[in-house]
Amino acid sequence: MTENTQTPSSPNSELPTTYAPAEVEGKLYERWVERGYFEADAKSEKPPYAIVIPPPNVTGSLHLGHAFEHTLIDALTRRKRMQGYETLWQPGMDHAGIATQNVVERELAKEGKSRHDLGREAFVERVWQWKDESGGQISGQMRRLGDGVDWSRERFTMDEGLSEAVQTIFKKLYDDELIYRAERIINWCPRCLTAISDIEVEYQDDEGELVSIRYGEGDASIVVATTRAETMLGDTAVAVHPEDERYKHLVGTEIELPLTGRRIPVVADEHVDPEFGTGAVKVTPAHDPNDFEIGQRHNLPNLAVMDEHAIITAHGPFQGLDRLEARSAIVGALRAEGRIVAEKRPYTHSVGHCSRCKTTIEPRLSMQWWVKVGPLAKAAGDAVRNGEVKIHPQEMEKRYFDWVDNLHDWCISRQLWWGHRIPVWYGPNGEVVCVGPDEQPPTGEGWTQDTDVLDTWFSSGLWPFSTLGWPQRTESLEKFYPNAVLVTGYDILFFWVARMMMFGLYAMDGTPPFHTIALHGMVRDERGKKMSKSFGNVVNPLDWMDKYGSDAVRFTLARGANPGVDVPIGEDWVQASSKFANKIWNATRFAMMNGATIEGELPPVEQLSATDRWILSRLNETVAQVDAYYEDYQFSKLSEALYHFAWDEVFDWYVELSKTTFFAGGEQAKVSGRVLGEVIDVMLRLLHPVVPFVTETLWTTLTGGESLVIADWPKDSGFRDEAAEAEIASVQSVITEVRRFRKEQGLQDGQKVPARLELGATGLGAHEAAIRQLLRLQPEGDSFSATATLPVAGGTVALDLSGTIDVAAERKRLTKDLGAAEKEKQQAEAKLGNEAFIAKAPDNVVDKIKGRLAKAEADIARLQAQLDGLPAA
């Protein structure tokens, strides 16, 4: 177990009769922070254990997803701290370029201004002001949850040190020709007015219109189909498959593009699927990524027909129209010319939307900065393949490889003012200069800095090492890099994890940023439905914390956390967890009132009762189980193990079985009191990482120790007592069987019944007093007459129910139940005796029938024994 060196306080001297989380949690957390329990010392000789927080957006507030993830990380780091590791949970926030700029621009709009009225420098100052005054409220909410982060190390992706890291790695990548500038198709948001990455595009099924349009005339015509008729103004070719006999005579010729008077070529390209639609596609290189590739292969011109607001800029009749307005107008004009061959509406198809503002994305040809990800992605894939980094659960590896093995170059420039400005200057004569953090930018007439900023994920990709002081080789970097594990949702495996892997391996000389990637699922409502404001099922975890306490929220989330699997959660479950916290409080308080203590060493085994030996054996087994589950990131299983050990085995069985000992007093009561103190001490230590507040309050009162945060984690001493476990299992069986019988008879829980226990032959005679106490069984007395006899654990319990039950009615009920059990047995035997059925039935079906037969036989034996035990009519 653990060595107890604290001086115990007087039992129950500081515990109120009821647990009030609101009166405990805030004060406890501030005490932990003030005493520096969560601060990590880079000079420590302890082995390191570091986890970075997935940095929440500075615009964000705590939601259930945050609470879920933070609970898991906090449990891991609290346990490792107790195990003697120098533990760092690194906090911080992301500057959230697009989201934050949108927030401040909305504030300006209320004043009748835009960012352009302020100018770039003043606007950025305004954003910093907003950040200082209104941003980062999630930090206070993290304290409410109990996050054991090192607040002294809190970082922000736009602070000076992290900005230096961003500029350093940009320069390094640029010099290594892994960053370049090129004109390509990007995902453009006409609302946010910036490029966004592929992973920031959300696809959903929208209802649109599929129109088939005839280009050209007669035998020299081709029909193409599109859902975006407005883009035809930018067509520069029609493409067909080289082997498509229908169009071979047209390849190399030109046809007229309707409405424009332009003639465009017909080209042959293997990208075209001859089996899809008409086998011909319109090619708009400036407004479609696939068309852009076709255009590159055939040297087609790139004709942009929309501006950044998705307003048409080409062909007079449609100039100035929004893309959707233009779509309708163009279809109408084509219809008037007889060019519409077919129309299908509504036509449901997958359409990309901006993940932030939900505006439909517009593919757009644009000059942007890119990361050449090929060698970086290969290194990130190899690190997992060769075992340097493990993904948990392992089945998630395939999703990771599918991503990194097929990764396209990453567009990293954003048309924003808030963010890390790209450190590139352009000269008056076409010069391009990338400037590192220790270099002076070029000056003089005509020199200007690139106006774009970097994708937010660029800076957060450096998070595991930039927060530790990189590019300087700091003590913290040497101590805590690489991190032990990354705990994050599978939904940002591509957003964030792959980028950290690429940058970590590149910047840190081939050392990955963490050894393990532990992926968890998404929090959903109690019906398994995604939480969404539009569904009306979003839950504010702070409301539940106010109502039930932070421990209850944390335990509910941990109890539902199976690796990589979504977590359904409802308020009923939080309420149940609140009852668990109250059970821990009340039962521990009762135990302390009745002699539970940690004073002195545990008594030798020979002084322990079978009940004492049983609970110590179960305690050690629970320690071993919990440790194994932690190492496998099985939070649900470890929570279940702790729940059932605490509630069932400690409080519902050990405490109850020991009451007669405690009430009797004497030396054995002192022995059991010491055992109970040991059990509760270790149990509270085991529970602490998941439910830190209630356990801290109880443990410091029980032990007089300073804090569970810095207490020792329990160890499995190896003590097991199979004989004691078997003996108590028999006792439990006796009690459970008689309780079930009492319930069947409709007896009240507190109703006393005379009984004769014949348990000597089973070795359970020593437990007769406890059994009688728990079952409300009185001594038999002189007038005892057995009206029911129950076979239990090799012995019998005879009960005198005269005056409490109607014997005739009971005989009738038992006879009816016995008939049903015999019928069930006959049916099962008939099926198992049918060779044709057995030959065809699956093994699991046969096993199920065998199980029914076994149960029926057991029921028959039990019911017959009860009938035999009833007095004659």
C-alpha cells in the first residue's frame, strides 16, 4: 500500500454533516495554485511527464468538449505527479485569427466603422485591447473545473516568444525550399474574405440545380452538366476522355461558348470519366481545383470571373451580380437561347461551407504561400510506422496514414490583419527577402512587407516546443520535450496532430513531439446526437457545475470515456455522479466516526478477520486494475472499477459487515478500524485524479496530510487472499439470496424475522452475527417454527414467517413459478435434443439455450427447496 507518515487529525472534527461543493471547490483550487503544487521545475531530478493543453481559442468559453478533454488530461497529470514525476501540464490559448478578427470587426460595425477606417496598426491594437479586456474567459472556467495546469507558464500564440518561434521556423522552411509562393486554387470564404484550409471546410448536402448545357452547334456540339452555371463565363475548354469514340472527331477543334461569343478548344484528358454523365466536362481553371490541373496540363488560360466577394466581374449582362443571382440569370439566358438540354431540381449534392461563418466556399485562383508537405508528411508517417509514436486506440492509425500519406501542399497564408504577419519583404525591382527573427528587414523606398498573415494552425503546430522556449535551448525544452502523450479528439487528428508531428520532427532534429497520441471521441447528448445550437441540445458545463459540483461533472465525463468512441451524456448521469460524491462523503464521515484511522502500522495478517483480509485483497487488486487502465487510457474502465470498489465493496459490504465488530468494541474493533482507515486512505488517493475536490477534503481530514495533490500514489503490495475472497463471496451470496427472498415476500427492509442459520459446515459460522445484522434476522427462540427454508452457500437459512405471510398464497405462488421453470427446462431440452436444429444453429444461439437450461434447473432447485420449507397446509 502506502506509507502513512502524517499525524492524523481528530476524526470528523472538520467535516460538516453534508457535502456542499460550492463551499469547497473554489477555495481548494486557489490553495493548490497559491502553494505552487502545479508548477513544474525544469531543474528537478524527477523523471519528466509533460502534456500540452490543446490550446482553446481566445474567443472561446468552456464547453462540454473542453471539460471532457481537460478532465482526462488532469487525471493523467495528477496521477503522475503523485507517482513522483516532475509533471507539467502546459496551458495557453490560441489567437484564433479568423474568429478573433470577426469578433472585433463586429464590435466596430456597431460603431459604424470597419477595420479599414482604423488602418492595420490601429486595428491590431484594438484586437489586443479586446483580448486583454474580454478574451480568455476560459482560463477562469478551467479553474472551476479543477485543471492542474502550471499557470506560471501560460502562453499565447501571439506572445513575443511564440512569435519568434513562428518567424524562425518560417525562415528555416523557406531556406530549405519547403515554403514557396504560387498561384493555385484555394478555398475562399467570401464572408471572411480569406483563404481557408481544406480541413476548415465543412461539407453538407445542399439542394441545388443540375443543368445540362449544349455548347456548339449540330454534330460539333457537346453537352456538359453543372451545378454552378455562373462559372461557365470562365470556361476555357471542354474536356473529354482520349478513348471516348463519341468525341474523337472534336478533339483539337474549337466550339463556341454560349453567351460570350468566345471559342474554346476541346481537349482530351484522362481525368475525365467517360461513364459519368455525358462524358464531357466544362473546364474552368480559375474556379475549380480539378479544372486547374487540367488547365495546367493543356496550357489553358486562367480566366477569373468573380472578385473576393463572389461578385461577377466578367461579361457585361451579369457584371455586379452575386454568384447566386448570376446563376439564376445565366440559366435563364441559356434557356432563352435553347441551350438548356435538361434540368434537374432539386438536386442534392455535397457543398463546402466555411466552418466558422457557414458561407458557401468558392474555389478561387489566388497567389498564396504554401508548405511543401511531402518530406514532412513522410517523416510524420514513418514515426508512427516505426513505433516511435503510438496512436491509441490503434485502429485510428489507418485514419492517420490515410491523411499523411495523401497530404496536399498546405496553403498557409490568410488575408487577415490579426495573426503572425508573413516575414517576407518585396523590393521595387521584384526582390523577395525572407527575414528571420534576428535579422533586420530591408528598408528604403519601394520595400513592402507581405500583407497576409499565417494560418492559425501554423503557430499551434509548434505548440509542444515553442511553449518551452524554442528556438532557444532552454532548460524547460531539454526537460519536457518530447511530451509524454497528446490527449485530443479524433476530430482534430488532421487539423492539429499531423501538423505538430511534421513541425516537431523537422525543428527538433527528428525527435517527435510526443510518444503517444491518445484520441478520444466527441461528447454527444444522451441520445447520441451531436450537440448543436440548432438542435437546442447544447449544454453549458458551468450550469451543471453550479448545480452538482465539478467532481460530479468530471466523474460523469471520465466514466463515459472509452478510447476513440463518442461519449453520450445527460443530466441524469451527472446527478448520479453527484450521489456518488455524496456517498463517498457520508460513508467516509461515518467510518471516521466509528474508528477508521491511519495511526500506526497495519496489524499483522494473523490478527485480521476474514473480512479484513478480503477487503485488503480487493484493495490491492483494485490498485493493480486502475494502474493498468491508466496506462491503456481506459478512463471509463478505471472509473467503473473505482465506483464499484468504493460504493459496493467498501461502503455496502465491508463497512456493513464490520458494523458488529465496531459496535462490539475491543481489540478487534481497533484492528478493523485501522484496516478501514487504510482502505479509505488508499481509495481516496485512487479517486483523487478524477474527483479531486471531495477526496482532498476527506483525505486531509482523515490523515492530517498536507494535500492529496502531492501525496504518494498507492502501490499494489502484492497481498492477495483467495481464501478470504471466496469466504466473503459466500457470505455475500447468503445475504443476497435471503434479501431477494425477503423482497419476494414483500417484507419491509427493517422488518425483523426469526431465523435459524445452519452455516457451520460451510465455515461461515463466524459471520453469523454480521449476517443476522444485515438481514434483520432475530434468534429463533422457543416458539420458532420454520415456514421457509432456503438453501444458501452449502448451508440453510430457516425462516419463521408465520404472521408475516399467507402460507397458502405463498405455496400457490411458488408452485406457479415452479411450473414455469419446468416448462422452460422442457423447451430448452427439446431444442438441444433436436439434432437438425443443433446442426444448423450458430454456436452463440446454442450457448444461449444451454444457458436458459442451466438457469431453469437452478430455479427449479431453488423453488422446490422453498416449497419443501413451507409448513404443511
